[in-house]
Amino acid sequence: MMSSEHGKEATNGAEVATSQKELHRLSLLRVFVESRDPSSKDEDDLMLRRFLRARDLDVEKAASLFLKYLKWKKSFVPKGYISEDEIRFDLEHNKMFLGGLDKQGRPIAVVYGGRHFQNSKAGGLDDFKRFCVYTLEKIISRMPPGQEKFVAIADVKGWGYSNSDIRGYLGALSVLQDCYPERLGKMFIVHAPRVFMTAWKMIYPFIDDNTKRKIAFVDSKHLKSTLLEDIDESQIPDVYGGKLPLTPIQDA
């Protein structure tokens, strides 16, 4: 029977091998993408590593995703940032907030799905995607040194058919998975009414396996106790029985 010491040595050995494999493939990825798009040199190894991990260390797939991201960034965010004037419709619905940090130092974001409405104007879908970029960049700016991920609480209390925006949800999912891979650490979906599950069943097939593993539906009866597993009470939003007030995304 293997001793615990031998077990730890085997585990550590596997971690070292995985790390070496990742570093090797990261170097291959950098050489490849820089040969295809010289602007890749402006991105650090942490950025490339997230794309590599999002494709399970497959260099070819990671390169394809990353080069697609660079092309998207140049056309969709030409100024390098999203101004609030570009996303007035979504900001006015006051649906996105930032809180504190979880036990791992990951920023906590709270989104109220019942306050989301489809922007029916021309370009409305792209405007919502810009809102998603604005939100993600705000969250990233609050990440402590060494932290790359965030935690989200999706509160869908009161969600109804007037809030159903499948194209918008899929657009947001595309931005998160294709342009900000490996940024989401965990998502709690809370206060989900039965009617919400109709939309969820339509969205679920488009969620990649890595992201699916990070999503958890939380029973309202166990909401605070579930959050306490990952978040200290001092950092749990006050609306969920904690002590920290939420801040609107535009004021964070």
C-alpha cells in the first residue's frame, strides 16, 4: 500500500510535469501567434496561458482562438476601452454591481437578470456586448496582483419573459468564452424562477465544458451558507445577509 508521503511525491511529480508541459506549449504558442500577428508581442504570457488553458493545452486550437481575439479586439474595441456613452442603455437599467473579494482574492460581481431588457435599436446587440466588455474590464481592474479570475452571482429573482434575450445572452457568453477565457472562477445562479429554466435550456448547449463546471444553482434556503463556503461574511453582499454594500459598476 502506498504511503501518504509517496502519494504526495507522486502528486507533486505530476504537477511539475504538467507545469513543464504547459511552459513548453506556451513557448510554442507564442512563436506561432507572433509569426502570424506581430502585435501578439504586446500580450504577456499570462494572457497567452489563459487561452492555452481554455483549449486544454492544445497549441493549434489556442492559437486559433487567440488570433481571432486579436482581430476582434482591433475592430470591436478600437480605442482600447469602452466609454460609458457607448453603453447608456444598459447602464441605465442598473443591473451590474461589484462587491468585495472571495477567500481566494477574486473580485465578486453581481448581476440582476430581472433588470436586463433587450435593446431593440439598431446595433443593440453590439451595444450589449460592449457593456459586457466594459464590465469585464472593470472587474479585471479590481483584481489583486497574482489573481486572474472573478466570481459572479447571477441573481434572476423576478426574471420573466420580458427579460428573455437569448441573442444577448449568447453574445455575452461569446465575449466571456472567446475573448476573456479562464477569467470566470465561479458563478452562483440564485433565486431562479421556474420560467427562467426555459431560457437556460436554450443557452446551456453553447456553454463550453470548462465554464459549465464553474456554474452552480443555489437553493434560496441555503444561499448564505453556500456563499460562506467561498466568501467571508464581511465580503458577502449585504443583500444576501453579509456586511458589504454593493457598488454600481459605473461607480466602482
